[in-house]
Amino acid sequence: MAGTPTTQNWPELAIGLYDKLTGRNAEISYSFDEFELNVPSSTAPDSPSAHWKMNGTIRIATRDRAADQAS
């Protein structure tokens, strides 16, 4: 999309995900069975990467603690 900023690193990705989901009682759940992934250390074209192997479930849930304390 034109005018949409691109994510430059992992912290920006995490912050963007949190910003989109906070306060929406959102949960994302992924299940893996012998899933393998090469995770780059940066967005540079020749960036080195780490090899991850995953089995099981990764669950990401968010909540807004400020909203919880206000109620």
C-alpha cells in the first residue's frame, strides 16, 4: 500500500502487533508440527538468520492493563 510504513526490525513488528490488538480482547493461536523457519536478524537483503524448529502451540494474547486498572 502506498504511504504505509514498513517494519524495519523485530521490536517494531512486536510494537505494531501490540498496538493493533490491545484493548480488543484479541488472541492469536498458532499450532506447529515439525515446523522449521529461518528468522533473519534484520531486514537487510543478506542478513544472517537463526534456524528455529517448533512443535506445539504459540499463543499471543493482549490486554490493556491501564483499562483493567480503571475499571
